[in-house]
Amino acid sequence: MAKPTPCATPHTCCDCAKPLRWAAMRCRPCRDASRRCPIPEGFEAYMADHSQDDAAVHFALSISTVQRMCKAIGFKRPIGAKTKSSPHRPQHPAPDWFRREASTMTRAEACQRAGVSQSTIDRWMREAGVRCNVLRGFSYRRQNAVPVRMADMSLAGRAADFLRPRWPNHRCDEDGQQNFNGRYWRFGTAILTADEVIERAKRRGFDSDAWMRIAA
């Protein structure tokens, strides 16, 4: 985009009479204000009972424009204030079976049977005064939890820990299957014994007696 050329003779904005340096009819604030959609009639009265989403659909505006208009008129909805249900967004009524059977099923089962979202199920529970059986079939235990591996303080274990940042490895059995109590270490497709792990680590700078010098 080409930069505007400075005006040879100074002139002012046609709206606010602010001196301008560039060859333009309006300053930037006045130009932006002229491009903005004006606040429609009855906007403040409509916002008193409806949400911003409803106002955007009712007045054919974007959410950001509705937010700008609310800020311009100083409108702020009190915390906890309820709005009227929008006519273009009908709410699904609770089916007849919900009050009788909601307490015997979980939220997920109720959503699947009724074909609605979880927020709709929550609204139905508030209206009917019932609660779903949220604990039935629920377990706090992770199904695929990774077992916790204690620190291996053996010489071969410390050598494997030294190599692990650049050469991932883990204990395994003779067949290469992961086993925290195995006597072998697996590096990719290679199966190494404890002596081979120590030798490989020493070739790459591992010092098994470093902790003794640090402690001294």
C-alpha cells in the first residue's frame, strides 16, 4: 500500500477541524467513526432483556459490533441477571421419561438417548429437580496410566540415565520386551547387557566416580 503524500498546503478535517498533514478529508478517528454502523433504534431497550448473541441476530450485526455499541452507550449487564429466551433459538423441552429415569443413568447416557448436548441435560435437571447418576460406571483410575519407574541407582542404571537424553533406552528382558526388573537394556533395536551399557556410556564421557568427588 502506497504511503500518502504530504499535502502542500495545510488543511483541516472536514468533521472536527483538526489540522491534517496528509492529503485527506478526515482524520483517522473521524474516518473510522464514519465507517462504523450507527447504533440502531431501540438497541438499549432490547439489550436490557436479551443477550449479545440475540442482539447480533436481531439487528443483523456482528458480535464485535454489538460489544462496541454496548461499550459506547455504557451498558453493562449485572452479574447473574437472566435474559429472555430468544424466539429464533427454541429450547428443547424435557421428554416425559426424563423425570422418571434420569436418576438411573449418567449424563452421557441421557445425552445419547435424548440426542441433545450436555448443557441441555443440565438445564433439564435444574427444571425437573433431579440429578443424573454421575458416579455410576465412573472410575478415578486412569485406564492407560504409565507405571512409575523408581530411580535405578545401580552402575548400569546410572550409565543408562546418562545416555537416555540423546539415546533413548529402557530396561528389558532377553527378548527386548519392556521389564523394569530386566537384566538388559534396549537401545532402539539393540539389546545390551549391563557391562555393554557401562562401556558405551564411558566412551561418551560417563564418569562413575564423579559423585564421590562431588561429595568429598
